[in-house]
Amino acid sequence: MGFGAELRRRRIEAGLSLGKLATLICFSKGHLSKIERGVKAPSHDLAQLCDSALNAGGQLSGLISAPERSVDEAPLTDVDVAVPWTLRMQAGGESASWHSTLRRPAAGPCPPAL
């Protein structure tokens, strides 16, 4: 099963509308719709945010190829993909992985689009 189909299956299973998931991960509903339909390829960051929002334990990220990582960057751990992003950030969970480089709020609405 491809990423888009699996994302849709998990989103529906979780009882989330496309708009609600989009709000949770700070992406547009239209962008997620294109991902689910296979019109656009997901970024690794989007896959990891969906993993966290849907408690997928890294299974969504595993459906796409991993991004190039620098030699200095620590590999992702089970905690990085198993614990929801907002919980890691609220607990001050900073590690040398993708979530420490994102500029997303720990709580509250998504920042306004520029």
C-alpha cells in the first residue's frame, strides 16, 4: 500500500477529517488531499508529523525513503517517531533529530501563512 492510501486509512480509522489532521500538523487540507490521492509526494517531515498525529509508530515514515542525513546528525530513535510530537515538545524533548529543527509551535494554532 502506498503512503497516501495508508495515510487516508489511518486518518479515517482515527476518526479525523482531512481538515482536522491538516490543522493538527499545520499543513493545508488541499496539500494533504493531494498527498492522499498520490498527486504529490510526501516530505519526510510531513510523514513524521503524520506518524506522531496518528500514533503510527514510524510506519508512515517507513513507507517513504529516508532523507539524506549529515554525518553529524544523530539517527532517529524509536522515541522520535513513537511519542507524539506535541508531547515531546511540551516535555522539553530536544534531541538531535528532525523535530528540534522544525519551527512549529508546541501548542496552539498553526502560524499564519505568509
